[in-house]
Amino acid sequence: MALSRIIKSNQILFKSTKLIPPNSSLLHSCKSPLFFPSNQRRPICAKHRNENFLSSDQINISNAFISILIKHPFSPNNPELNNLVPLLTHKIVESVLNNLKNWRLAQQFFTWVSSLPGYKHNIYTYNAMASILSRARQNAQLKALALDVVDSNCSMNPGALGFFIRCLGSVGLVDEANNLFDQVKRIGLCVPNSYSYNCLLEALSKSNLIDLVEIRLKEMRNLGLEFDKYTLTPVLQVYCIAGQFDKALSVFNEMLERGWVDEHVLSILVVAFSKSGEVDKAIELIDRMEERGMRLNEKTFYVLIHGFVRESRMDKAICLFDKIRKLGFCRSVSLFDVMIGGLCKNNEREKALSLYSEMKELGIDPDFGILTKLISSFSEEEEEMDWLLQQCWEYVGSQPKNLLFNSVLEGLVRNGSIDTACNLIQSVMGNNRNGGSVLVKYFLNEKEVVTLNNNSFTSVINGLLGAGKVDMALSLFREMVQFGSNPTLWHYNNLIHALCKLNRLEESYELVRQMKEMGLEPTHFTHNCIFGCLCRLEDVEGAVELVRKMRFYGHEPWIKYSTLLVKNLCKHEKAVEACKFLTDMAQEGFLPDIITYSAAINGLIKIKSVDKGLELFQEICARGYCPDVISYNILIKALCKAKRVAEAEGLLNDMMLKGLVPSEVTYNYLIDGWCKNGEIDRAMLCLSKMFGKEREANVITYATLVDGLCNFGRPDDALKLWDEMGRKGCIPNRIAYHTLVNGLCKCGRSSAALVHFNEMKEKKMRPDSYIYIALISAFLSDTNLPCVLDMLKEMVDVGNLPDPLDKNFPIIRGAICKLLEDARTSFSIKHLIAEGKIPDVSLLEGAEGRHKPSL
């Protein structure tokens, strides 16, 4: 629904589902704003220096403690400290903590004070310490402090509890915040109020814990606590983060009705729309904000512009950029960079140049990134290119020109101008390619020599490889070596990786030889690139030989390549070789995982060695491997196919004993096995087990059982099961309808079959030829020749009449003969023959007689 339908001119009304139904709404009416009793208004933790908090004597004592602590290393036996101990009070401890800059020193003081006879921290000293630790991001110490608060039975007011919760939430200790809240409430150390809950909701929302947020809201409602703006703001935020906009809009609507919507609340929703790609809704909401006299802050504008550029909505980004200009916000280099980059990407080059000119007028110097984005968006033939290069030259000034050169190369590569970048670097090397280029004119200036370095070559080689131009990358790499630039491990690894992906194994080996000559040793990545290539080529001997070398280097082959080799070998019916490879790998100390072994088991089964597959399965189990559901499914499927269903069920029981949960596929294999084994009752029992394990039967399950029941002459049970499938919300597909119609026809229930056949067509499912044949055969058995004629006509109309050489054509021929003999249908069938829509069976019989082979 468009935002314009939701937001009205004078107020924004978001109509959507509330958090819960109205009769039990969490967002109950608030009759008055939140107020705390007078004894809760005291500041929870701040650097109290005013006379209302400390007397002049107390201030002097606090300063004396601080002076001693910062002048000397802390010592609990310091006589100066011990002289002041009798004067310690909670207020003085809190003041000292708030004024210490070092968290370690603060903690040492806090711990020392807590060990003094007759002294016990109160919640304000705990909060002072919590604030220090949270600002210093000392999570372990803060966790311990939260436990100590509870263990010391420190009573607290709701505001103090809320402050401690916020300290925990600010460093991501949400579980600790949630547990502390529950513990102090359970023990009776505090009775939380709305403020306490608000602080907890804020912490929960930052970690996107939607369920906990909703639970705490229900608690508040049940306790009769009133909601305020600070209750619902974190709720709005958590729904926005999770992308649950229906709930977010419901909360927003509630806040609007109560007059709690401000710039911050609206910013939350606007940013959420932007991040989810709902750019138009975000812009419309901003406009409505302005109508209500609300304005986004500078940071939110920047976030939105970045989001709009990312979504390639430059029209909206420009709109916001203009708003920033009118509002007088500072426009930084980074913001211009984002805007110019987005315009260049959208090929809006004139607008990009206009922004560049605006930067210059404002006295903002563009950086290399902006200049190279502009350069790479223009072709060398355009006048703007020459002008931009002049701008670049002026900007660089006395700096080394190779910095600009490398930036231009990177910009060209990033924007897809790979060939231009390649030509430019070769021209600078002296190969005179594209010598008249505008870029070359600037970078081959005799007065300003460009020095090529590794970065120059790296960016272009990387671009060529990314574009799939491997041969060009190799050529430039060789030129780089001849030029005198030493290649790095990165160059060799990336080139070897690219060659191996193309199965160019010999060239990869040659690069490995060269890198060794350069004194560079192959890495884990180098070896695995080649190992992957050998596996793709199904070179078992080469792969095992390389694994031996890898072991020498301490490198481990990647399992994904071992699995790939095993699967490829098994696909080509080389399961025995695959098993030998796995044995060799294990002997070298590299144990394959269960996925690789499952592929081998499947391969053995495909070459009709179910027992070999079982043998390998039992062997790996004995070696401590834990097969997964897929491994069991492979064997269960094979055993059911081999009509060894009892053994398959034994495997099902075994996997459940090991704590594995069979999938729907597992049960489907067994149900199919029992049906094909002629044991339909055991198949139905398997369905009951499936429901008992809270597994949902799917359309394959029901179709298999319907087929089995019909095969064993139980069409009534098949129809009951079909109805049950519908009641459980399992929607039958085309194959399921085919199964039911065909099964009913085999059971002589042609009328029921026709009903479901028509139902299938109403659902726009096209029947196959064999379904028409099944119905015609059933109607012939019932001597229902008018229905046979109708089916035959429909087959002709939809183009499903089988070819005379089709195995099912004898049924059609028999039907035509019967229809010709019957007075009710003979005229219609002769008419179809005359029109050439169905064959003349008498001619076909003659043709068949002439073409019969002689004995």
C-alpha cells in the first residue's frame, strides 16, 4: 500500500494490525505522563559537585582521596588513605569514583572500600562503578559487578535499577541485563516501575530480541504500568530492525495518537524504510515531517543519502542533498564522494561535474577517489577528460605522480574500463600502444616521470582476472617481470587460481615452479587450487600425490574438492576408484568427512552394490563417524528399492536411537518400499509413526499411499486418505491427481475417477495422455461408450492422441472399433475419421498386415 494512502495531510495515520488484538492490547491508554515519587528523583549517577549533593567538608575529603590515589600507585596499606577511612560515606565514595579517570584505579578503590569493616556499597556507588566500566568497555568486570549487586542484597529504587540496566545494555550484555532485572524483582530488592522497564526495553531492542520485548510489554500491562514515549520508541526500533513494518507502523500509530512522535521517532522509521529499499515511502514521510514542523538531523540525512545512492535512486538522493544545502548543514568531502560516485555509476555525468564545480566553489578540495571516479566515467575522446586531467594535475601538485597514476588505474578497473587501464600501463612501460591517448599524453610527460610499482600492476591484473581475461592477465604479468617489478605471492596465487578454474593444469605447475625459483613457497591456497583442478579432472593418482606433498608442507586439502572428486567418479560408475581414493587419503592422515563418504556410498549403490554400500557405512560407523540423515536416507532408499524394506526400517530405528530426526524424505522412502512390497498396512503404520514424530506428510507421501491402496483394491481407503490430505492443508499437485485418477480407474471406479479428472482440469492442470487412456479403458470395461467417445474427442482437441506406434495405441484402436459398432456413437466416430482427426483402424490393420515380418 502506498504511503500516500496511509499518511494524511494533517496527521499520519498508519492503519495496520496492532501488536496484539484490541481487546488485549499491550498499548493501553495512558491517562497521564510518567512521574516518579520524590524519593526517586535523585540523580542516579553523575559527577556531583554541587552543594546539594556534597557539603564543603565532604568535597574536601573527596578531593583528598583523589589526590592520594592519582599521585601514588594504589596500595591498600597507604597510611594517608587509612587516615581518611573514618570519614568515608557513600556520597564521598560515589564522588571519588566519578572523578577518577582510570577505570583500573577506580576498580581498585571500589574493591578496597568494599573490604573495609562496617562499610557496604549502596546502589549509587555500584552505579558509579558500572558507569565507569561500561564507558571503558570492560565487559568481564561489569558482569562480575552485576552478580555482586545481587549477592550483596543491595536494595535499589526503580531509577537506579534502570541505570544499571542501561550500563549493561550499552556494551551488549543483554542477557546479564535481563537476568539482573528478574533477580532483583524475584528477591525483592526492587519493585521495577515504567522507567526500569523502559531501560530494559532499550537494551533488548539493541540486540533485536523481539520476543523478549513483547514479553516485557505484556508484563508492564499486567502490572498496570503506564507506557510513555520511551517505552514505545525501543519497540518501534526493534520492529524496524527486523523489517516487521506492519508491527512497526502499528506502534507508530499508537505513538502518534498520544502525541509522542518527535524527530527521533520519525527518523527511526525513515531510516528503516530506506534500508529496506522503500525509498519513495521514506521521502514521502520526510515531506510529512516537514509539514508538521519536524526536521531530520544532519546524521540522518547522511545515512539516507548513502542508502538512496546504494539503491541507485539518485533522484531522491539529489532531493535530500538539496535539502541539506537549504538547511545550511555542512557538506563534507565524503558526502560529495558518495553523490558523485552514484551519479557516475548512473551515467549522469553532467550532474556529477556540476557537483564537482560546487565543491571547488565551496573551497572543498576533492580527493583522488572523486577525481578518478569522474575520469573513469568519461571516454578519452570527450573534452571533459582533458579538463579533468588538468584538474587532477593541479590537485596533485608536487606529490609523486605515480599516486595519481595508480588511482586512475584503480578507477578505470573499478568502472569496467579494463582494456583502457591495460593500454595505459603498457604505454607507460614503453610499448607504445595507443600512444595518442589523452591519458598517455599526461602520464608520459617528460617533465613528470611516472614510476610504476607493484600496486600499478596489481590493480590491472586483478581487474583482468575479474573480467575473465586470464590470457591478458598472464601476458601483463610476464611484462611486469620483464619490466623489473618483482611479483608477489598474491600475483602467483591469483593467477594459479584462475588457471586451475579453467583446468589449465600444466600452466599452473609452471607458475608454481617459477614462484619457487623466486624464493616464494606455495601456500595452503596454492596447493588447494591445484588439488581442486586435479579433482575436477578426476586425476586420482595426481590428487593423492599432491596430498603427500601437502602433508610435507603442513597443508590440509579442502574437503569440498575431495567430495567433488568422489561424486564425479561415482557419476561415471567408478565407485571402487572413489573408495580407494578415500582410503589413500585416510592413510595420508587426511580423514574425509561424512559428506564425502555419503557420496561414495551412493556411488557403490548406483553400480548395484547395495551390500558394498552397507559395508562401507558400517565401517565408517565403527571408525567413529556419526552419519547424518542424508547418509541414512541414501541407504534406506537403496534398500527399499531392492525390496529389503525390513532392513531399511531397522536403519530408521538405528538413526532415531542415535538422536537423529528422520526427515519427510526418510518416511516417504519407507512408505514407497512397503507399498511396492505389497504390505500396505505397514505403509499406513509408517504414516502414523510420521505423525507421531511431528513430521508433516507431504504430497509425495499421500500420492504414494493412494497409489498403494488402489493397487491393492482399496479405493475407498484411498479416497478417505485423499480427503484427509485436503483437511491437513496439503494441496495435491498434478502428479497426485494422476495417481488418484489412474488408481480409481484400475479399481473400476470410473465415475469417481471422472469427478477428480474434471476437478484437476478446473485447477488448470493438464492431464497426460496415459490418464485419458486409463479413463477410456475404465469406461470400456463399464461399456459406457458415450463417455469413451467424450474422452476420445477431448484427446483429439487437446492433441493428446497417441501415435499408432505407441504402446497404448491398441487401447485406442479397440475403443474406435467398439464405437463404430455401436449405433449411438458410430456416426460421430465416422465423422472424426472422415475429418482425419482419428485414424481409420481398418486401414491401419491392413498396413500392419502388409508390414508383418515373414516367419
